[in-house]
Amino acid sequence: MENTIQIYNTLTRKKEVFEPIHAPNVGMYVCGPTVYSDVHLGNCRTFISFDLIFRYLKYVGYKVRYVRNITDAGHLEGDRDEGDDKFAKRAKLEQLEPMEIVQKYTLGFHDVLRIFNTLPPSIEPTATGHIIEQIEMIKEIMANGYAYEANGTIYFDVDKYSKTYNYTILTNRNLEDMLANTRELGGQDEKRGRLDFALWIKAKPETLMKWVSPWGVGFPGWHIECSAMSAKYLGKEFDIHGGGMDLAATHHTNEIAQSEACSHVQPARIWMHTNMLTVNGTRMSKSAGNGFLPHELFSGDHPLLTKGFSPMTVKFFMLQAHYRSTLDFSNDALDASEKGFKRLMNAVALIDKLVASDASDFEIEPLRLRCVQAMNDDFNSPVVIAELFEASRIINSVYDGKAKISVEELAKLKQLMQDFVFEVFGLMNEDSNNGELNSVLNLVIDIRKTAKENKDYATSDRIRVGLQEMGIQLKDSKEGTNWSKI
């Protein structure tokens, strides 16, 4: 492995040297979407961030088992086991079976991530496909004395667990303050403690998604699915657990508690969390009316947008902020990212047109090392992008004849751009018609060349100016004429 990767661990609140339990094998679990509605941009940022991490770990030589779940059961409207079942509610609204809802929005989720060119996970398990594993885990937690039954529902006993383990280890919150800020128990409340949460919930007669268990017919609580599936596919202890920062306070806190109550070990060595999205400085949310769905961002069909932005522009925009930083959406910021992305892609397109020299004004290895060092520093993609713009400057300087580059350094430059632009960042050149455009422009360039040979400078200039107005710049040299996008 080249150098040492350091990752910020939410659990310890500091950067730590990444030392996989079973190197070079790495186990990474990321909480996937709850598929009862369209995926929102907050989800997209999380999955694009972990796609970057997945890609880089593979790039430096690790064999990564990336598990990302699909929540398709057990998710009530409240994190504390309250409200309606989200799948049943959506199924009634759209007059579909719950599993039709699951299929519809799972496919939509995959389509969006495919547009962003993210790699699929190694395993994508579903909650409904692992009911047996969840029941077995609940039985073990009960046998260890950390859960109790009340009228067919199984609750996790936070008070008893807290006597042995630190329930708030992930967030460092004060347990007494949490109790003070939690509602009082009502007369009919089955819970022994206000922070107790459901592992298994007794089904009502009208419940659509339910299964037989040792405690009667019911369905799993939201948190137990991730504990059961991560243990099945990655073991009781694994390397990285990730998700959005909104999951830390409740979902991930309860995951740790369940896993320790079952196996007596901390499940993940490193907990990673992506930060939130804001719009013009205000937190993005549906209730605030400033939430974007991906297709709205692509089409520009939203009151807060002046135009649409391509998927790779949006992805590039997200990568320009560190995954732990707040990311603020605005038309100006997206415009700037669009220009930056085009500049980078133009440089990539020019690299095959460069002519090598015997000597070189540049050494590429220090630039490559700076990219590696930035990624080793908690996956610092903004710093890598700055280095890629430096590589773009080198490409343009050589192309314009202002500098020279040797065959060896040119090969290193090509490899650098291939590795970090495409392999690590997963960006794509969105001009799908680039081959056809190249053929058309070569024909136009030949017509212009003939015009110049015939001293028809009016036609030659008309072609050059016309192409420039369309965003195509011609560059004449003794080797011939090349073109690039402005």
C-alpha cells in the first residue's frame, strides 16, 4: 500500500490510521435508502461520497466487500417506533401492493446512481430478505438480558444496557439530557424506559407487511436490520460503517447497542458520516420547499433553479466539497462547477493531441503524489481537484506550444488523469456524440484548409469565427489544426 490512509472516526472524534482487520480485505457497510419514495439529493451525496471511498480503497489495492442495504420493511414515520408504516401508507396512496412500491423505488434509486456513474455495491441485501437473521439476533439479545417482551412487541432495554456499555458513545450526548428531552410515558405505553426502542413490533390486523415470529405475528424494527445484515456479510467486527450524519443520533446509536448486546463487541472500528446539504445557506428539506430531486436538478424544473445541470456537473460539484463539510447548493455555485468540469474535460480531450519532446518542463510524479496524499488524508477530494486543474494547466501549456513534455512524463500525465478523473472520481465525459462531432469537425477543418490553400480567407475566417461562436476553438500549428471546446 502506498503511504498510509487516515480516516476521521466519528466514534473517537479524530483521524485514525486505517488498519483493516483482515488486510487486504476490507469490510464496509453503508446504510442504504428506505425505498418508499424517490431518492433525494441528500441520499445521493452520501452514496457518491462512499462510492469515492470504495473506488479509492480498490485503487490502492484493497479487496473491498461493500455492503449497502435496502430498507423495504419496518420503517415507521417516527424513529422511536411511532406513526404509520411508510410502505403501507405509500401503497395505499398509490393503490399498489407494498412490494410494488419497493420494486418501483428501488429501480428508481438504481437508475439515479447509474446516472451518477457510481459502482454497484458488492452485496445489496434487503430487510425483507433477512427476517430470519433479525429474529435470531433478537432472540440472542433477549437471552443476554437486554430486551423484553410486552404484548407481542420486543423492546431493547436501554437503561440496563447503559449500566454496562456507553449508549451515547457515538454522539457523546448526555444520557440524562436525552431522557429529559424525550416524551413522558403515557398510561398505555408498554416501554419500561423512555429511550427503549422496538426490535420487533406486533402487527395490527390492518398491517400489510408482517411475518410469524416466536412472539407472534409482526415485523422488525428499523434498526435491527442493519445490525443483522452487517453481521451476516461482514462478521461481528468489520472495518467501516457509514451513512449520513442524520443517522448517527438514533439509528447508528441503536445499531451499536444491539450489536454489543448480542455479541459483546463494537461492530465497526470506524464510523463515517457525510454532512448535510443546504440551499442558499438554509438546510435542504421538503417542508422548507427547497429540496431537489435529481431529475429536477438535471432538467432545471424547479422554482429555485435558473437552468438544469448535467449529472456529471452535479457530481463534480459534490466532489468539490469534502464529504464531512456542509455542501451549499446555489445557481452560482453550480454554474462555477459546470465551467470547472468543462475545463477539466477539455484538458482530458486535449491530452491525446499533445506532441512529446526530447526534454520536459514538468515532473508529473510530485503532482501524482500530492493527489495520493490528499486522498490518504480522509479522502480530501477538493485538494485532488485543485491538483487536477494544475494538470490541466500543464496540458494546455504544452498544447499551446508554451512548454515541452517528454514521452515519459506525458505517459505519466495520461495515467494520472485516467486514474483520478475516471477511476477514483468516477467522472465521465458526457458528450456521447463526441466521436460524431470529431468526424464532422475534421470535415469542416479540411474544408477550411482547402479554402486557405485557395487564398479564400473570407471562408476560412467565417468557419473559424462561426465555430468559436458555437463554443469550438480551432488551434493552428505546423502539425495541422486541432479543435477544443471553449
